Amino acid sequence: MSELRWQKSSFSDTDDGSHCVELSSGEGDIRHLRESDDPGIVVTTTTAKLHALILGAKAGEFDHLV
């Protein structure tokens, strides 16, 4: 994976910055996500699938998992 430019979520923990979701754009329609406290693990997806995940999270579709 080439050098990616990561952007932190605006909802990130502001205390020490270690609890952040970061997003990076790859080639074409590829998007990458990672946790800032474990940057070696990267989830790769497409823009459409990331959009569906975000909409599902906002709608509470995953609330039963916690």
C-alpha cells in the first residue's frame, strides 16, 4: 500500500487523540479506514459501501451489537 494521507474523524477523542477513526482515499473509488491506536490494521472498501455503513450506523442498525 502506498503512502496514504489519513484524515481524523471530527468526532475523535480530543483528550489525547488516541481514540480516532481515520479515513484515507485510495486509487479510484477505494477508501481505507483504521483506528489510530492500531494503525497497522486497515479496512479497505468502496465509497458506496462506506456510505451504506455510515447510514446504517446513524440509523442504529448496529446498536444491538454493543
